[in-house]
Amino acid sequence: MIQVHEYRESKRQQWEDFVLSADNGTLFHRQRFIDYHPRGRFDNRHLMLYQGGTLAAVLPGLVRDEQGSPTLVSYGGASYGGLVIAPGLGIADISKICEAAVDHWARQGVTRMLVTQPPLIYMARPNQYVDFCWARLGATYLKREITAVIPLRFRDDQAVIASFRSETRTALRKGQKAGIEVRQSDDLDEFYHILEKNLSQRHNVKPTHTAEELKKLKKLLPDEIIQFTAYLRNKPLAGITVFVCNPRVILAFYISHDQKYQELRPVNTVYHEVIRWGWQSGYQHLDLGTFTLNMQPNWGLGKFKENFGARGFLRETFELRM
């Protein structure tokens, strides 16, 4: 039998420890990450699922009203959520856990579930048992976005550069010859200014996080939020904000540059440093984020990321109507 309990603050440490040791836990599943949202922003209803008294899975989620329909979203305040499972669980156990979660939400009056599972690269032992079990219960794909992933397997730094396409290597040499240097920085404001201006000029949108939210995340997770910034004589030109998602995967959450210095290709220099740092630090994959939106590809962005050796993996959102 699976016992289902809604998360309570008294279970915080158990939740955190479980996510850190789970087969597919990520930064986005941690309560410490969820904490950056102001209290009351979401109607959080996270689940903890026990088997024989042992915590076997957790499911972060919030409930919101969509056109009069109570909808469970996992997770509405992060890039992805979904079921986090203990190492070694087989398909029969995972099937029972999914059934118990759906039954719990149906009894709570939820009529629809939206679940975004992490891509396969985030798993310690990649498999698609969870996907199968959601589908077995009637879930269908609401959307299947593509995220660009670089495998961090290199002999040496020359092998890193050799993995880039020729035009990318040329752009990298141009920035290095100009004297661009990349450093880790605790000054998030200087990069955020570049990010905010670039997104406004090019896409007329704002960053996902405000500057204060990003700094709050850095305070909550100082070792998991890392800023890489490119400088030319101490002037910031470009940067990448890296989220350390788990021991296997780092995610380039924000990537931006100052348009005035585009001819120096400072982003290429930052990419190279982040890739090199990730490989040397023992991570297996660098996730560069999606280049599709609602399944519409941005071909230019996809090609740019492929120039650094990236290939696409699916970030899938399941929909289940009860």
C-alpha cells in the first residue's frame, strides 16, 4: 500500500534529504528553491508518498483554477517538477505511486494534472518508467519541448575547443585575442542589467526572475547558483547564470550579452569557460535550455547551440484529465 501525505514544514529536512539522494531529484524540486517564491503566491500542495513507512517518492505541485477547472501543476514555479523517485524502484512500485497520487488528487476535487518531468539526462539511471506510468493512467503529451544538451566528456581543453564548429572556434579566438576574460562573480546586478536590457531590446520581455529574486536564490543556494561573467578591462560584456541542478547536470539558465560588443563574440568566450569548468568539475551534462516554445523551434538559436556540440533532448509536459 502507498500512503499519501501532503507536505508540511515539519517534514522539510526529510524532503530535502530525499531529493538530494533520489534517482532524478533536481534543484527545482528542493524546498529551498521553492522558498524564493513569496508566501501565498501559490497554493502549494506537495505530496510525499510512502511505501511500507519509507519515503518512496515526492511530487511538488500547486493547485490553480483554470477556466473553472481545479488543476494540479507540477511545478508552476520552476522549469520542471514531476515525480521524484527513490533509487532502485521498479516499474510496479512506480505504477502504484502514480496511481496513488492521481487518486489523491481526484478525491481532492482536482480535475486536471499538468506534470513536467526532468529530461532523461537528469537521472542517475536513465529510464522512462515514470513516463510510461503516467501514460498508462491516460496522460497524453501536452507539449514536447527540446532542450539543448552538451555532454561533458573531454580528454583535455583542446578537445573542448575541437568539439565546436569552425565558425565558433574562430569567434572564440577573436574574443580571446581582444583580451576578454571570464570570471566567476558574486555581483549579480552587473549581469542582470545586461540581461534585462538585452531581453527588452530583442524580445520585449523581462527575465523570469526579478533581480531581487535572483539574489534571493543566490542567498538560499549559494553553491548552486553560479555567475560567470565576461569582462574586457573590467567592463562586463556578457554572462551565463548557471544552476547546479544535481551531481550530474548543470543548467545555463540565463545567457546574455551587451549588444554594443557583439562583434567581439563575448558569449562564445563565456560558453567555453562554462563548458570547461563543468567538465573539470565532474558534471556529465550542460543543459543550455530550450530553443522551442510551445513546440515552435527557434531555428537560429538551435543552430547556435549546436555550434558548441549540443544536441536535443525532450522536456515533456503530460496532461491528465480525471
